[in-house]
Amino acid sequence: MAGVTRSPAVTAVAAAAALGAAAAVWGVGIERHLFTIRRATVPILEPGSEPIRVLHISDVHMAPWQRRKQGWIASLTALDPDLIVNTGDNLGHADGLRGIRAAFAGFRGIPGVFVHGSNDHTAPSPRNPLRYFTGPSKKHPTSEPLDTDGLDTFMSSTLGWQDVNNTATSIEVRGHRIDVFGVSDAHREWDRLDVLPGMVEDLRQGEVDLNGDEYGHDGEDRHPLTLGVTHAPYRRVLDAFTGLGADMIFAGHTHGGQVRVPGFGALVANCDIPLKQSRGLSSWTDGRTVPLNVSAGLGHSIYAPVRFACLPEASLLTLVPRS
């Protein structure tokens, strides 16, 4: 019996289908569970300062059944961070707070700051993923409200973290004063960049070190480290933070593209940041140049359970003295 001969076109289609199926199995069934730690060293501290280990967590999008994610986040206490920066979108389900409590309970007592993403206020909803290729999403369907008050109470009262949504504060980390300012989700235009300059100025007017002396008045250059924190890294926010004197900026939201093309990178970022800066440590320049860390995050919408060439991540950043 003669063998069946397939045309090159049919063979190519079959190969493409097989490759697509394999990629889908990997992205949906495997990679989205391969949680990893992205590490970097950032020389931004004053000479002679002790290093500060910052754990940057973002875009957890927690659902109550995601116990593997909960356990992995809980294990991060072994990294012994000095400061935790949480850049929002913690909740991914109406009952997601239960999983957040289980994941974050071990961080109690470690200094931290947090801002909101939209999924700290409303639950995710089904979206057409192709719309992201036309630019940042503009339509925000009415969604189920989440327990934002419960989340904030847990983070502020139980964990002891500082809420920096559209405000500024000072915290003490290993004997060092750190000034932090932040905004709520710029993707939803909840950022209030107009109120920050006055708040930051108020902090600086009251700069006092741990010995009760004013910074810069004892002959030593010991000004506080200043951090800017945002969920969505829109250019207007990054420019404003740089102008306000941030020594480093932290952001999330992009998911690193969530689905990346090997050798090329992210196809979308769902904001106006350059795609090459949608994940990891880079720098932002607007008069001054400062380090920018954009976390690819640990989760995804429950309606888009996939990661490809973009491992879910937390960042461990060791801040060290400038040379």
C-alpha cells in the first residue's frame, strides 16, 4: 500500500499546531507555577552605610485555592529582608484575602510599604487579550468590589506596613531613616501627583536623624534614602518621582508582558513604559537618572492563567553604598 504524501503546507500547519499546543501546555500547566527570585545589587546608599535587603512583591492576584503560591511567598521570610515593598494587585478573587493572610503572615514586624493596584479594589473580569496590542486598556468593566478595607487593615495593623497611596512617610530600617512616597493605581488614573510635592517637602522640613540632629547640619552627608512606589509605571509618574528626588523607583503592573517572545521580549506592557523596561532593573532619566525596578509579578488574572518565557517572580534587591 502506498504511503500518504502530505504537502509542505499541511506539514507546516501540523507542526505549528503541535508547537502551539506544547507552548500552551507549558505556559498554562507549568511555567506559571515556577516561582523565582530575581536578584540584583543597587549602589545607591551613602558611603559607609550597611547594606539593606529589599524584597519587592507585586501582582500576586491571589485566589484562595492557590496554595502553592501561598506557600512559596511564605517561604520568602528565609531571605531575611530588611524592607518589603508591595506594589499592588494583591487580590485576584473575592475571597483572595484569605490566601494573602496565609502567604504574608510571616512578614509581620518586618518594615514595609504598599500601594494599590485596581485589583486591590475590584475583582478581575474576562477581557479580550488582543485588545492589549492596541495600547493600554481604557475600558474598565464594572466588577465585583473586593475587601480593600480588610486588606489595608491586615497590611497596616497586622503586618505593620505603611500605606503610601498618594502620600509620603518615613520609616526606620536597620537604624536608617528612609523617606517613601507613592501613588495609587495610575492605570486607573487614581494617582494624585499634585499632592505629593507638599508632602515630600514636609518630610524634608522635618528631617531628623536617630540622634535628634538635623540631617546635613553636623558636617556629615547623611540624608535619608528616598524611594518612590507606584503600581503602574506610567511615564508621567516616573518623571514626577524623579523630579521629587527619588533615589530609586519601584513598580509592578506589567507582568513583564506575561507572554514574552524568546529573543525579543515583551509584546505588551499595558502602560506607556518602553517595552524593554517592562521587567527587571533598569534606570529612568528625567533630568536625573535613578534605578527603576519593575517586577514581573507573581500572578495573573484567573481569566488568563498563563505565563510564557516570563517566570512569576519576586525581587530581592540589595542596596549598597555608592562607590
